[in-house]
Amino acid sequence: MANIRDPKMKRITNKTLANAFINEQVKAIKKQVGSKKVLLALSGGVDSSVVAALLIKAIGKNLVAVHVNHGLLRKGEPEQVIKVFRHNLKANLIYVDASKEFLNKLKGVNDPEKKRKIIGKVFIDVFAREAKKLKGVAYLAQGTIYPDIIESKGVKAHHNVGGLPKDLNFKLVEPVKFLYKDEVRQVGLALGLPHDMVYRQPFPGPGLGVRCLGAITLDRLTALKETDYILRDEFKKAKLDQKVWQYFTIIPEGKSTGVINGKRLYGYVAVIRAVNTKDAMSATIEELPYAFLKKVTNRILKEVKNVNRVVYDITPKPIGTIEWE
Ligand code: XMP
């Protein structure tokens, strides 16, 4: 089949159209895979989650979803994947906690591109190892969406599983490959996925690995997860979460001097970044209210061990990229 969306295809803008798409795809998937098993790398992002929910509807337990926790996911994410897919949707979910393996392989690695390569490679290794243990899997489902096909240089290049070893020999199932992101979200809502999963902000494939700058250490990674969690929580409370494209924290290398009870203490610096963009090629700064910044700062200083300074990055892209690495 040509990789071009049928120009007559209606844009999915509401629940009725989303349901029609779901019914059509459920039939198509059943016809394509029959009683064979389908494997999916379920990251918990909107695209793979929607594909998983569609496949569960079509073939139930014949979908084998593998969630690889590389230890670089945001706080609460692996738990949400398990809750939504294993408990609510009764999926056949294999959860692999590979965080130690990833951290070991990343030990002492400073260069951002090397870090990306390692994360991508270890991801494929772990996924392929799990896939080889399974019997009777003939298909691989992927959350490819239409912009991935249009943009030859998709930003997702680091994260897809296109680099799987050939001996696994899968045929592809890509049920949302002609949908735009807003349509994927409509379908996700119609399938009953939680709102915050469907409207999750974009997250880089290498995850928090490119926000824990330089050589990743467990204590800076922990500080990153905690500061990011507080920032997201406050964004949600202030209803800024649907207004801003990406907002996150970064923990640079090095330490800052602080003073507690008259004693000098060295701690980490947390950076707050919040940007808006249409295509990720350029980005502007979201001018967060001062009172909001103060609230987040106070919470971080009080709640996150080892962080004693919070700064706000107001660099637009260009020159600064959205991520620091
Ligand atoms: P930059 O930092 O290049 O980011 O301005 C643009 C967008 O791409 C995301 N990003 C990545 N996504 N793998 C991904 O899947 C990556 O290695 C990667 N690096 C950056 C970034 O979060 C932003 O949305």
C-alpha cells in the first residue's frame, strides 16, 4: 500500500468520526493478522498507547505489549502504563525493568550523541531479547503517525524500533500511520485512554537521559525526576499544562553552594524550561508568572534532596535548542 493518505479521508475531529475509524481499523487488523500474535513496544506515549488500545480491541490477548523501563522515564510513568494496560484494559503486558542495565551502559558517558546511541541500542537489545523469548509472533505493531512518514528526518529516529535485528522477521501493523497527532488523540479519547496520557507533552526518545546532563549519576537522575514531577504537578494545578508545548527541568553537572543552618552545603542546580513551538524547529519562551516560578522554586528547595538552587532558562530556539543536550 502506498504511504499516502487518501485525500478523501475525513479529518477525525470528534468522537463519532473517531469511533468510525476505530471500527474500520478493528476490522482491518483482524483481517490482516487473523489469529497470529502481534508484538508492540509500548512506551506509554500517545502513539504507542493508542495503537495498543486499538489492538487490544481487535485481538485482545494476541497483542503482546512490551514496556521497557529504561530508568529514564518520568516519575509515575511505568506505573501508569501498568495500571492502564494491565489492570484496566487487561492487556497481555510484559514489563521489563531494565533501568540498571541502561545506567550501567551509560556510566561515565558524557557525549550527548553517544548517550543517545547507547540508549537506542540498549533499547533494541532489551526489546529483541524479550521478543525472542516469545513463540508465534508474526507481526510487529508500530505507532508510526503521518508526520513521521512525511518528515523524512523525524525527531523520533532515535526511538523507533526500526533497527530490530532482521532475524526477528516481523511484518508490520501500523494502524495510525495516516493520522495526524490531533486525530490520534481523538481516537485515544474514544478508546477510553486517560486524558493525561492522550494529552501528554512530547517527550524525547532518550527520555530524561538528555536532561541529566553529561555523565548520568543516580542521585542527579533522582533529583531530575523529583523536580520534573513537581513542575508538572504545578503546571497542572495552574492549568498551564494544556497551554505550553513542553515544560521540564534539567539538572546540569557540577554543584552550587548553599547554606543551611549556618553550614555550607553543596547541592545540584535545577533548571526550569518551558517553551512553545509549532514544528520544534524554532521555539519561544513561555513567560511563566513570577508567583508561579516562586512557588515551584520553594517546593523544589523544600522537597528535593540535594537541590539548593533553581534557575529559569529564557533562551529561545535558535540559538538554544529545546533540550540542553
Ligand atoms: P531540540 O532540543 O533539538 O528538540 O530543539 C526538538 C524536539 O525534539 C525532541 N528531541 C528528541 N526526540 N529523540 C527524540 O525522540 C531525541 O533524541 C530528541 N532530542 C530532542 C525535543 O524534546 C523537542 O520536542
